[in-house]
Amino acid sequence: MLSSGRYEKFSIALISQGNPDENFTKSVGHRLEIIPADNPQSVKAGSELKLKVLFDGKPLATELYATYDGFSSRSNTYAYFSNSNKEGQGAVKITEPGVWMVRVQHEIDKPTEDFDKEVIRAVLLFGIEV
């Protein structure tokens, strides 16, 4: 074997109806997670959704990839790319209504006897109304 990796994946889907609450701002305790700073229910196409990225509960500077349902039929094709800063804060430009996905990844290149590197991914799913 040339190399091996350990992969962990986490996801959060925000599903809401009616009066919005503040639960979307709460960490669920995943090792890597994306937390909206703005309520996705109040974000409209043409504006930005502010986000915070946490790794082991601490802010993480990383790349943010975002896309929406129907943008492309090709794998790993995203409508928007950005970065979070050292405070873990970032934003995604919402260009269309519909179901959106934001994805982040964090790699730890610290070999163990079981694997060469660890890859942790997180996804946030939410809807944007017309």
C-alpha cells in the first residue's frame, strides 16, 4: 500500500417552517462543523450568508465551497468558493433560491500506525426561498 487515510464526515441539515428561532447558531458538537451566523430563512438570493467554521470547537481558517441544487450535473463542481479567516468566519454569496450546500475539509498530515493522514469533512444544507 502506498498510503492510507482516515476519513470522517459530518453534516447538518437546517429544515425550518414558520417562525424562525436561534437554534441554527448552536454548535451540535461535531468535530468539524459549519454554523450559520445569519438565519438562512432570512437570506435572499443576491446577498451573503455569514458562517463560522469550527474544528474541535475552535475557529478554523479553511476553504469554503458552496453550490445549489441544479447548478451542475458534474461531480465536485461548485457555484461559489471562498475562505474562512483565522477566527473561522466566512461568507457565501447566495446567487439563487433553492437548496444550498456548503462544504469544508480539514486535513491532518500526522501519520499513525493505522493511517498516513486524516481527512475530516463537513457539510451544511439549507434552503433559500424565492
